[in-house]
Amino acid sequence: MSVIYKYPCLVFVALSIVACEKYLDVTPARVGTLDYAFRNRNEAENYLFSCYAYLQRSSNSITNPGFTTSSEIIYPNNLSNRPIDETGFNLIRGSQNVGSPGLNAWDGENGSYSLFRSIRICNTMLENIDKPVDLSPSEKLQWIAEVKFLKAYYHYSLFRMYGPVPLIKKNLPISSSEDEVKVKRAPVDSVVNYVVQLLDEAIPGLPTTIQNPVKELGRITKLIALSVKAEVLVTAASPLYNGNPDYTGLWDKDGVELFPSSFDVQKWQKAADACKDAIMACESEGLRLYKFIPPANISHLTDSLERVLTLQNAVTEKWELNPELIWALNPVFEGVRAIAAGTLVRLAVKGIALVTGPPSNGAVQRRKGPVRHGQCLVLSSDSEQRVRIEVVQPGSRRATPAIGVS
């Protein structure tokens, strides 16, 4: 009898396994897909806000090497309770290494977030922007412009930290081979040209100002894009990347030079033109340099004190009262719940129009002493023109560009 029942039991078990496989090989209902994310305007708008997400992450001061490695704040490393990620603060103690770098914005490890992930989100948005049937043509044009700006800004952020970086113009499919995903780093000039190209494509579709601050404050405007373009070109023209002898001889495996070896005076002319365009656009919208106005109970201020208060309040004044503000973001110091002053894109003045070109040797002098990382380039010898362009040390990040006054 045992032999008789053996074969029917085996058949029953085999059929059960096949039935289970068919049962399990079913996609559950109401699972989100990429098409679902773009099925209508509201869902697509949520995805647009995902493209903005890194701007919020970049406001965290403890992941900004420009803040943590400045040595202006020494964070104790012997606390029993560790409320924050100390990676950035430990870099000034010599903990940085090649194998597992701290604040790794390339891979998104050790206290940082991968900027390539944000670029991929932007590319996905651009690839699917035509799917929402209820999205008006005017909104579509603006959203495309916003995403192109963000894509340019994320590439520029990588450029400031790593110099030559891969240009992620389109997303690679999941099925890409190992060789296809090994995208080469592009030379510095190619990176700058691509960032400027994206900004030029974005500027016509952006609003000049935010018309509905309650719903849209913080979104990208034409004035922001013009200001960022000016900073990109000033950075490329600066001694950091314009014929810097420290980078001479850096080639990739195919013999392509990654940094320009010779100084190009035309880069300064392009930068000056971009700065002037940004200034003219900002002034046409009523933006101007901040000037401290003494309250009625103060009868007299010395010129030096008034100047100090002007420079101080240009940063600390309430945003709605500051006519110099173009783009701002509140840096947050996590773990301590302390909100630092908003970093600003500061409006330069007409003195930029006085620029006829840099000195013949390409060196731009500061008022006092030579130009160093983190210091200012004075583009006008007129002491009344308070123009400056900040040169940010490679590896540092700013929540916003730094075109301003000194």
C-alpha cells in the first residue's frame, strides 16, 4: 500500500510547488511605479520637489566641509553622548583618507549624500515630464527650466568639490553593462561649459520673481540662475582653475588633460559679462545694496561704525527687509537645534562694469595681501565700489553662491 500511495503524493507535492510559484509571481495591487509618479500634475509636482531635496540636505552645517573644517569651531571628540555625526569635525584632526573618505558626496557615504543621486532624479523628471496630461504648457516649461537649473547646480557642486567630474547628461538603463556605467571624468572646461549650457537653457523658462510666495517661495527664479551662472564663470576664470600650475600634468588614462594648463584671459571677460547681466537684471527688479539706516533714537554714527553695521546687517537683516537678497537658505546645525544665519547670494554693484580685464599675469589682487582660498577678489580699484567675488576653497560647499560686496 505504501508503494501505491508514494507516486500520487509526489505528484501532489510537485503540483503544489508550481501553484505556489504562480501565486507568488504576482505584482501586488496599488504598488507605486514610475508611471504612477507622473500620472497627473499633483504627482509630478511631488517628484519635482524631490529634485529640490538636496538643497535642503546641503543646509545641514555638519555635512559642509567649509564649515566643519574651518577650525572656527572645534567639536569635542570625547563626549559620552554623541548627538551628531562627527565625521566632518574629525577631518581637521587628520582622519581623512583615500580608502573611505569622510563627507563623501561622490558615493554618498560617511556623513554625506550622493549628488549623483540627485542628478539621476532630475534626469528622470526630464524624461517623464510629458506624461501628466493635465499639466499646462506654461507650467511644464517652468518645471523643465527649474530641473535643468538644479541639474546644473548639482554638477557645479560636484565640480567645486572634485574638479573634473563625469557629466550625467542622461540616465543609464538598469541593464547597462559594467563598462557602460564607468563614465569618465570630463575635463574642467567641459564641466563648466556643460553647466553654463544648462543654465542658459533654463533661464528663459524661469520666472523673474516669485508671484505666489505662500506656495512657491524657495523655487528657482531667473535672477538666481543668472547669479549662479556668474559665479560659475568667475570660479572657472579664477586662479584656482585658470592655468593653476598645481594641476599641471594631471591627465586621465587616455591622455586627456583634466585641468587647463595655460591662463585664458577671455574667461575673465565672460565672467565680467555674466556678472553685469546678473546685476542689471537684479537692479531692474528693485534689488540693491543694503545700507544701514540708523533708527530715530540714534542721532549720529561715525562713518566707520555705519559701514560696519551695513556689512553686518546685510547678512543678519530679516529677509523681507533686505533689498540685497537674491537667494537664501537657512543652514541648520542638527543635534543642537541651532539655526545659523542664512547664507546669501549678495548683489554686486555697477562697479563690475568698470572691469576691463585682469592683470596681464592673470593674478587678481585683493585690497590687502594676495588672494587666498576663502578670500575675496576685488574687481574694481574704486574704494566706493564694494564689489567682491569670493574664492571658495576646493572641497567646501556653500548652500548658495557667493557673489557680493566687501
